[in-house]
Amino acid sequence: MTARAIRSGKDVIRRTIARNRSAILVGTVLLCVHQLAETSVAVVIGVLIDAGIAPGRVPGIITAITALAGVFLVLTVSYRAGMRVLNIALQKEAHLLRLEVSEKALSPRGLRTDVTPGELVTVSGSDADQTAWFLDLLPRMIAAAAAVVATAIALLAVDAALGVVALVAMPVFFALAHAAGPRITARAVQQQSRVAAATALAGDLISGLRSIAGIGAQDAAARRYRAASRVALSAAMSTNRWIAVQRGVTAALSGVAAAVIASVAGWYALTGHITTGELVTVVGLAQFLIDPLTTLSGLPATAAKARGSAERVATVLAAQPLLPAVAPSSPSTETPGLRLHGVHHGSLDGVDLTARSAEITAVFAHDTADGDAVASLLAGRVAPESYRGSIEVCGLGPGETEAWLVAEPHEAHLFSGSIRANVVASSDTVDSVRLTRALQSSGADDVVALFEHGLDHHLVDRGHNLSGGQRQRLALARALYADAPVLVLHEPTTAVDSVTEQQIAVGIAALRGRSDAATVVITGSPALLAVADRVAVLRHGRVIAEGTHRELLESDPLYAEAVAR
């Protein structure tokens, strides 16, 4: 079953089991051997008493002790070998699921899903790990059932009534576990969604901490996170409450079943129906029976949580791409670098915009919603059916621009690793000259110089050991290093000071002002507007004026007033 065939969590679970069926088979057999060996311990001890100790026969005692040692050897080896096989399969499957979710989340064609970026991190991490739990849960459940059946057979050999109690107990426990499963699954899905939302909010607040502190909104941010955290806590408590009730009821019933078996056996021993050895066997089996019955009652609750994670994984894997799949094609040298014609989307009302090669085209939006809409369209975050009009990059349509366009948002997205790895991104080889120019043009060379290890300085997840301005400069350096035929920058200097902003503007103009590249900068920065070859002014969703920054300052009073703020 491929990722395209996945529609629900059941599909993910079936595929997980199918591609690990050999490991599951081997692990299940070994765990069943382990449980059967556990069951036989009480039987061997009973035989030891009746055949050796009671009559005082030394050979019988030696034989029984040797058999008991062999049972313990089989018991230990089978468990260790079985768990080793299953754990290896579990870790590999979790790794594959993480890769699949990450591949979908990072696809340049985008993803049609309501799952937030913060939630995607959770899905690719803990949810992928918990989905792989089925490789351990299924063998454990089969082995526990085998132990109950083996115990029942052993009890039947002693007395039919005792065996019947054990055989009746198993379906009762399965029924109880099945009845609670759907509720636990539903609450687990809700819990994981709310925990992921709280985690995503925490990441957003931490990344914007300086800005929040700058406007004095720490208390409001803390209240917002506190509310989200309480919602997640409430969902977790609800899930755990159901699990606790289910496990408590089944644990109590398993204890009652064991007590009934042991009590009846004691009466039988007193009345002479069974021997002393058989009594010891029955009591041992009754005590042992609690473990597999508890396992049978507890595993469905764990499986319900894993099923919830599988549903969330399926939500991502089943999501369709935003942009259509097209065969790679070569860009036309006769068409402009980028062209929007009659585009309607969000606040945009028929935008016509052209960015030519050898030019830096700035887009100034009186309403930030217009600039955000243009940035979303050019970054491929909008499905083709969600807008009207046409967008061409190097003469190519939607879905064909991956190799020709790089769009860098103003939010700096960095990852754990060295500064060098963050800047060169997916490049197989590092062009040292291009890297140096990208760092200088973005002002990121000053960031590198701050650290003893320079480009090898390690960044934590999301670059949280850097300031907002440092992260933004490194993200800009990454975009410049890509050296794309068309580069789109969205407010690339919002987190830097005015002196650094001026240096970056000059650096971008020097690096991108060449004959084979087109650059679009969506910005309100006077420094970036000043170095642009042409500025397109957006107002009320349309381009209402074009010209150089100086020309627009003289001819458009509203533009001059807005830029001067």
C-alpha cells in the first residue's frame, strides 16, 4: 500500500503491519514461546512436588529441577530475542513514518491541510513514533491470549471447572477492552491535537519574544498560552481518566478471577479431589493468569492512543498537494522573469505585475494584506483553483517553477545544525565564493564573525540561540545563496536596524543586479525601495502606479507619506 492509497488511520496501521509482517511473525512466535514457558513453570513445580518431593524420590527431584532450569532458559532467551526483533522493526518503522510525513510537509508543491506547521512537527515526531507501537502491541496481545489459553488447558487437565473459569475470563476482558476503545481513541486524537496546538503556540511566542517584549504584550502572550495549555491539560486528563477506569475495572476482574480459581482449588485440595502438587500448580497458574489478563485489558487503551496518532499521520499522508504535478520543462528566454496577469485572490483585485530579468522589482502595498497575498501566491502556498488569473515564472505555469523560483518569507525558518548547513540548505557541494557573497550581501557575515567556530557554530532548533535579526539575515543569505533565476523576498529586513538594513539593500542590489536574474522584493522599507530598478504600488488590490522610488516620491503624495512613516 502506497502513501497515495492512505485515507485513514486504519490504512496506515495496515501498511505498517504489512511491511513488517516478517518481524511481527518472528517476534510473535518468540513471545508466545516465552508465555508458554511462563505457564509451564507452575506446572513443572507441581510435578516436582508430586513426583519427587512428596514420595521422596531423588531422581524425580533432579529431573524436575533440570526441566525447570530448561524452562527458565527458554523463557529468558525467547523474550530477549523476540523483543529485539520487534524493537528493531519498531524503530525502523517510526523512522520511515517520520520521513514520509516530513517529505509531505516539505514538498515544494505544498499541502492541502488545516494542520499548522507546529502540529506537523508533532505529527512527524511523537505521532509517528506512537503509530509504530502496533508492531509491539499486536505480538504482545497474541502472546497474552496464548498464555490465557495455555493456562486454561493446564487448569482443564487438573479440573474442568477451573479451566472453564479461565476460558470464560478471556472473552469478557476482550469485550470490556473493545467497549472502551472507541472513546479512548476519540479522546486521544483530541488530546494530541490540542497538545500540538499548544506546542506550536509556544514555539511562535518564543520566536517572537523580543517583539512581544518590545510592545509590552508579555502578559497577554502568557495568558494566551496559559489558556491553550489548560485546554490541552483538560483533554489529557479526560483521556487518562478513561484509561484509568478501563484498566481499574479489568484489573479488579482479573484479580477476582484468580481468587476464585485459587479458592476453588484450595477446597478441592482439602476434600482430596486434587493433590498437593496440583494445588500448587493451580495457585501458581491463578497468580500468573493476572498478568496476561491485565495485558489484554491494558493494551487496547495503548492501542487506542496509537490509533489516534495513526489518524493524525493519515491526515498528513492523505493530504493532496496544492500545486499540480507537471513534467519538468525549460524556461523560455523570451518571456519575462515573472508575470502576474489579472490575478484575483484575497484582497487582490486584478493585479498585473511584471518582473524582468536584470531588474530588482519592489512591490509596495498600502495595505499589508495585499503584500501578504502576493507573497503567498508566489511562494506556492495557494491552490490554483483558489485564485483567478495567471502566474508565470520564466514562462512556466503553476507546479513547474520549483527549479526557477525561490521565495523567502520574512519569518526566518532555521533548523538545528551548523550555520553553514542552514545557509547552503540542500546543496550537495558548497560553492565557497557564492557562499561568501551571499553572507556579505545579507549582512550575515557579521553574524558568523560573532562566533568562535564561525560557519560551524551550532544552531538549536529554529535558531532560538540567535536574535530575530540574526535569524533573518541567515535566512536571507540562504535565499541569496540559492542563486535562483527568480527570487522573491517578503519583508527581508523587518528585524534589523536601519544601518544594517541599508547595507543589506546595497548588497542585494549588487548581487542580484545581473542580466540573468529577476528579483521581487515585497517591502515597505525605504532603503530597499530606493535600490529597486522599479517600484509597483499596490492599493485596493491593484497596481495603481509604477516607477522608480524617486519618481514615485515626487508624483504620488500618498506613496511619499506612507514611505515616510
